[in-house]
Amino acid sequence: SQTPVVLLSTTDDASARTEAFHRGADDYLVKPFSVAEVLARLARRRATHLSLQGALDAAERLHELAVTDGLTQIANHRHFQDRLREEFRRAQRYDDPLALILMDVDHFKAINDNFGHQLGDQVLVAVALAVKNAVRETDFVARYGGEEFAILLPKTHLAGALTVAERTAADLKRLK
């Protein structure tokens, strides 16, 4: 919580202070107290909270960078491997189906060779977006490598995976 809890008490008892801290108090002051001291303690708690929030935000951003493909903004290969292990274990444990679609962009080398890597990058971004839009929110899309993509479909049988593959292929053909 952002609101610091400071207990003001008439009792200067170690067990009361201990109990207050166990129950979540951030600080414990005994009367008589200085208003300036209370305000200083609250300011210090707030500064500590802001510092910790900043560190948490930075850690979350670093995590996002570590698991996201920088070009396509979908999961990267490492994140895919971790998620595949996790979903495979879950599927085994609960005896659920799990499907995986691996796909690549046909003739991608020719696109890069004939039109340049900048256009090739645009193609990869467009493919990633189309694939992401073609699947359910619970499915997992990743750039497997180069021009290869993976779609992980939890709780999906073969028929469902074929439907997703066909829908994705149709959506990609419309990109031309």
C-alpha cells in the first residue's frame, strides 16, 4: 500500500510495538510526539516507497525486454521455450490436449535479397501482428527464429489446431 501506517500510542511497550509491526504498521511513535518528526517519518516512508516502486518498474521493464522479440514485439525464442515446458507439464498433469504450430515465411531470403532487409523486417512485423490477431488470447505466439514463428495452443486438440492453422494461413495470404 502507498499509505504508510504509523501507530501513535501512549504505551511505550516492546510487546505492543512488536504486535503493531506484525499487524502491518510501518512505524510506532509514543506520545508525546513531535508533529515535525511524524511528518519527517512519513516523508521518509514515501520516499522509500517511491524508490522501491521505481526499482520494481525497472525490473518489470527489464523482464519485458528479456522475453520480447525486439523487432516483432511478440515473445522471443527463450520465452517460448520456457512457456512450452510450462504448458507441456500442465497438459501432462491435467491430461489436457496441447497443440503447437510451427510456421515460417516462404521465400523470405528472396524478400531480403530483392527488396532489402528493411522491407524484410516490415514483413516480419506484419506477420507477427497477423498471427497474434488470428489466435485466442489464451494462445501463445512467439518468434521462434529468423522468419519462423510458433503458436502454442493450450487445451487444443488436432482439429482445433488445424482450424487455427488454416485461419492464420488465410489471414497471412491477405497480407500480400
